[in-house]
Amino acid sequence: MRLPKWFSSTLVLVLLAVILVSLAALEFGQWRKRRQIQREINEITQQQQAYEQKNKDLENSLSLLNTANYKDKVEREQLNLKKDGEIVVNFPPPLPPTVSADQGAGQTNPQKWWHYFFGHN
């Protein structure tokens, strides 16, 4: 089979090469755009999954906050309420130990300071 004569022309070959390179460049640009869009889709999908997990966690927290046990705990601790028939006893915080005057009797001043800082006699 013999090719037509105009295929052997240099001008036609250059023109075909330019068209081929242009089409390849356009396809490469489209490929890059598709790849970028796919990355964005993956990123948005990950964000969606993270938001769904956060939403589930918030729903669990909300259901915990609405339980009777939690409400009772808040009423007791923050509002200082009690149930009918209960007796509430509050103990004062313990006082820090103090050094009595007769403990330091017979000690020199440096010994008293040593005992004050290090607790040794």
C-alpha cells in the first residue's frame, strides 16, 4: 500500500506533530485537573467522616448529660441540693499542723529554723 504524496511533505509532518503535541498537552492538563479534583473529594470525604464521628461523640455526651444519674450528681455537687430524707454532713478541711510553743522550748534559733524547713530535730 502506498501513502499519498502529501504525507511525505515536511510541512504536513510538522503540522501533524504540532497537533499531536497540542492534544497531548490538553489531555495532560485535563488529567492534572481530574487528579486535583479527586484529591479534594478525598479530603472532603475525610472531613465528612471526622464531622460524623464528632457528631456521634457529641450525641453520646448529650445523652450522658440527660441521664438521671448525671442530673442528680450536678444537683448535689453544684447546687448543694439533697434528696428528701437525706442528712448531709460536711466536714471542714483539715487544718495544717502547727508547731506548739513547748515543742520549740530548749532549742536554739538555728535549730528551730532547721526544724521549720526540714522537719528534723
